[in-house]
Amino acid sequence: MSSHSPRLEADTFLASHPDVEAIDLLLPDLNGVVRGKRIEREALSKVYKEGVAMPASVFSLDITGSTIEECGLGLEIGEPDQPCKPVASSLTTTPWQKRPMAQLLMNMYESDGSPFFADPRHVLAQQLDRLKALGLTPVVAVELEFYLLDQNRDQRGKPQPPLSPKTGKREGHTQVYSINDLDNYADFLHDIADYTTAQGIPADTAVAENAPGQFEINLKHQDDPLAACDNAILLKRVIKATADKHGMEASFMARPYENEAGNGLHVHISLLDSDGNNVFAQSGQPYSDKLQHAVGGLLAMMADSMALFCPNVNSYRRLQPGYYVAMAPTWGVDNRTVAVRIPAGPDAARRIEHRISGADANPYLVMAALLAGIHHGLTAQITPPAPIVGNAFATERENLPNRLPDTLDALRNSALIREYFGNRFVELFATCKASELAEFERHVTTLETQWFLSTL
């Protein structure tokens, strides 16, 4: 990109969209929640030229939007601003807005121009650099599951499925891959297709999942993991806005219902060498030695990475037997009961599918952890255990940590995680999540009251 092209990008956009009145500057935080500022049209060129200031404490916010002062990015250091710069080619219109508007992704930097350590996008970029040094380019795809909900809660204050736009009835059950369910929500899905096309988000297939109002939308494979995660963040924004337009609510909460499946974030990864060859493929074999080493690294780092894959208290409600979420570091070929699946298909499409993460996870941090695991496996030439054949749930002991306190301990105590993510980032993430956990555990739940108030 030439030195003048960022400013040219702004000028070209404004000339092409004379009706745009304002632009949202988007900065995804540790939770993947989009923070930022709204500027008027006249200020866009200045943002491209000089950047914009946002507080460093954006990256020490908990899920409620409160600053965790123990992280050291708030009052302790005077609540300073950091410079933020546009992410190239991320400027797009937001066609669902009533007012003609646009949006622009931002990255945070240090005052000397170096990447700000707490920005998850920079954390991912560091892992990409490690693989590029090996002459390898990741090709990735993200799959996101979500629930459509009624905007009103039920009589117990719990979430409930929406009324079907087609039948007017509330969904009580559904069937996985049901075309009828796609037909019921055709207008909603059609708007998502229109909006993602307008924004250049490479959305692919839509699938009805096996719970009322649950869907999955897949993003196409890209040879730029940063762009793929940008698109995952922006797709969430599209889905939420479109649901609201249709009088519903969309949720990526890991498990909104006690008795239904959770929402997952599945990631597909292959690796290309400098000649464009898929190094996970080997002629005459189901997979290559490099794929085995990559899997070995992913399994070796899986327990230590769980806090990044499942970052919230509710994340672990999803890890239940019978809901196609592995709870052991397992792998296999064309087997959906394992944590790391090698999908069937031609050699050119040989890839890894990681199935542990919840849709509530930050896609930049999930992708960073996966690329770190693959890099570790390749450089250390780790050989994984034998692949699982058949039902892994029936044969493998559940030995991944499945409580947030345990996964935060594993993260903090992992020399490998600290090597790949840096001490400052690990302490920031763990401190923020530990504080959030302490606040959660301070509250008395409805179930506790039902069980103990009158009984004891």
C-alpha cells in the first residue's frame, strides 16, 4: 500500500457515498464486544491522516463495560488515551441503519507507533508473523452459531424462542439442517445475505441447528486470518442488527438454555507453503506429517488455552455430554465427537477443524491460540496420540479443565502461553476475567434461593 493510499481510501469512499452522514469507529475489546466512537462525515479524512484517541482502559473492561482497575490500564496510570489507526479496507456502509452511516475498524497503538500489547488483533498478528517466518500462510474459515430469541422473556424471566414469522407460533423444537426452519426465517436470512454482500463479508451457507431458533452461518475460507476474524466480528454485528430489525434478539451466548445445545465457534485451518501447496496434504495418505505435528501442538496446548476458547462462566455450561462438544484433547478423521476433526475431502482441501470454542469467545484470541498451537507442533515436531475412531464421548476421559477458575490458573501457569502471548497480555486477560468471575460468584442465584431459603 502506498503512503498516500490510506487517505485516498477515505476520499474515494466519501466521493462514492455522498449520502453517508456519520461513521462508527469500531474497536473490539478483550471480550470481542465492539467499542468505539461515532464521528461525523467531515472528520473521516482526519482520522485516516492522524488517527483517533481512545482510552487504553477499553482493553480492561469486563462484560458489563466496567473498568477492572486491577489490570492497571485505568486510574492507576491516569486513564490515558492511546492512538488508534484505521484497519485498511475495512471502511463500509451499514445498510441496516436508518440514518445513512458507515463503519471502520480500528487498531490501537503505543505512542511510539508500535502495536499496543492488549489489542487482540495485534496478538493474532504476532502469531501470523511466526508462521510467515516458516514460509507458511494459514487459510482459515470461521463458523458461528447463534440463537434467535424473543425480545421479551418468559414468565420466569428466561429467554424464549421467537414467534415464527411464517406460522406465528413459538418454536418448541427443530430439526438440524431443516429447510423448513430456513424458510420460516427467510426474510431475516435474506437481509443478512444482502447486508453481508454490501459490506464485503464473505458469508457462505446458513444452517438450521438442532435447537429452537438456533442457526449457523459460515464464512468462506480466506488466506488472511486477520481479515477472517474481522469478518467474524462484523458478521456478529450484522446478525444482531438484522434480528433487531425483525423484532427479535440474536445471542452468541455460549448456552442460553439449560436443556438445549450451546453456541459454538468452529475454526477451519489449512497451511500453504510459498508455492501455494497445502502442506497438510500428502499424496496417497489421508494426511501429512505436518498435519500430525500441527494436531500434536494443538492438543498439547489445548488445556492451557481453554480460558481463551471458553472465556466466560456460561461458556462451561456448553461443555456437557451429548451436545457434540469434546471435553478431552482428542482428534480424528471425519469424526464430530473429537476436539480436532480432519474433515473428509480432496487433498487440496485437507484441513483441521477446531470444535472446542464457544461463540462467546473473541475470534482474534481463539485464532491466535490455534495458530500458536500449530506453530508449536510444527517447530517441536510433536506426534499426537492415535486418532479416535468411533464415539470419543464413550471412550475418552473428560480431562480438559471445565471451570473458569481452573482454566485461568492453567493460562497463568503456562510457559507456552506466556511465550506466545506475552506476560503482559496473559496477566491482563487473567486479571480481567478473574475479577469478572469474583463479581459473578458474589451474587445469590434464583436456584440457591429455591433450594436453601426455606429448607435450611
